[in-house]
Amino acid sequence: MQKPITGTWFEFWHHNIPEGKYWNPIVRGFSAEQWEAKVDEIASVGMKYIVLMDTGIQYPDHAEAYYPTDIYPFADMACKAPIEALLSAADRNGIKVFMSCGFYGLWTDTLGNMTSPEVTARAFKAMDELWALYGKHPSFYGWYFPDETCIAGHFLPAFIDYVNKYSAHAHEIAPNTKTLIAPYGTNILVADDEYVEQLKALDVDVIAYQDEIGVRKSKPEDTKAYYKALRAAHDKAGKAKLWADMEVFEFEGDVYRSALCPATMERVERQIESIAEYVDEILCYQYQGMFNKPGTIAFCGHPDSIRYYNELAEHNAKYAK
């Protein structure tokens, strides 16, 4: 069974520097017109969801934001209103955007970010500011909580607390917005009755599980069993929608320590074949860097990405709903 890829993650800068080798040096210089063109490309292959990875980020030696705030200094980039450009183009194309509310602590310290009152205060302030600045956009569809956990059998209680706390604040300031998480550990989670009860306890609209093919933790032939079990658990829980966060990249060298490159469409279609019947939507990580429309004014990514754009467009057109 095949399905179209209906959404993608999106970023103004890739948080893991070695992985972003082929596009980080380029996107800093993008104009608003180029950011909008990148969103137009995403729409041109039939995608209808964008998940913004981060609106601010903290490293050990510096931090930066992608909108006007006093939480962090504005990033050193040519476009001074990148989120406005993203949302304006999404409005025009009918794309729904999940707005990030992280990483407002050291991005590698997931547990610390989930539990720190100081990080929570910064994140909630960012959510308030982002909604005040951009809530008028029809494309502002919901929120993404990017401090993801590994589901080592079951969810950590701290992760459930984190999600529910952030969801409560999201619904306080913007009651009609949706919420999304994209945890990993799909290959080691245990979708039993305890997991079903955890799903019931989570106040989240969408869980887009990482298939972990790109990071070499699973193979396409493995994931059918994982998502089949998740489908049964989600149906029992009757709450969050089950989506996929499908990895369409491979590493140039060592995992996490080298550049991300496009996976072949043959591999991607095997990934889809394994999970399509069990998930409601397939999102990918990510369009940016892996695909570029021929003739784009916003080229960024691997040199082979134009060829893969053509194959993605053909696939999505063939299997469009």
C-alpha cells in the first residue's frame, strides 16, 4: 500500500551543525521571497502540513531566536521576519502550520527542558508572543512540542507531565489550536495496556512517531509490526491521531556526526509500504535539504535533491487522496 507524503518538518537553521552541511550555510542568506518560495515548493508536491522545528534555540555557547523577542537575540540571518514569510506563504497555499515552542533551554538537554521551571517560563512567554504576533494567520494551525522523548517501553511520567502542561497553556491562549509531538523509540516501545492508559492520559491531538530508518535504528521491513501495534493501541485509547514522522534522509558518514543526504525514492516507498495502512498521515523529515524544485530561487541542500524532487512529485501525484 502506498500513500502520499502530506507534510514536512521545516527549519530556519539545522540544530545539529554537521547534519546541516548542505543547507545551513545557504539559508542564513535567504530573503523573505526565498523562504516563501520554499513553502511554495512544499505545496507544489501536494503537502498540506508544515511542522516548524524551532522558533528559538539554545546552544552551550550562544542562543538565537527567529522572531522579535527579548528571550534570545535575533539570529544572524538576512530575513528579519522569517516566521511571517513562512505563514504568509502557507496562508496562500492552504498549508497548516504547527508552530514550535522550543528549544528554550539547551537543545540537547531534553529531560532538563521538560522539567525546568525556567525553561517552561521562557517557552510559555514565547508561545504568548508567537500567538500575539502571528495568531491572525489562518495557517497557524497548532503547536509542536520539540523536546522529544525516547519511548523506552513506555513514556516517562515527566514527558506526560510536560506535554499536558504545554497543551494546557496552548489551549489557554489559543483554544482551537491543535498539538503535535513526534517521539522516537518506535522500535522499542511496548504497545500494551499500560501504554494504552498512557495514551489516554496524554493531552495531545497528534502523535507522529519517528520511523527511525534514517538514523539506522530500524529497517523498512521492521516498521510494519511497530505501526500495526500502535494502531491497535491508539484505537483502544480513542484519543490522539496516529501519524508518521518518516525519515527521508540517510547520513553521508557516521550517524548524527555527518551530513544528511536524500534517501532513494525506492527506499522511501518501502518505508511507506510498511506503515501506510496504519497511519492517518505521513509527514517526513524533511523536505528542506533533501528536495529542491528545478529552477527554484531557494536552492538549499544536497546536489542530488532536484532529482529527488521530481520523484517525490511523481509519487505524491500518483497516490494523492
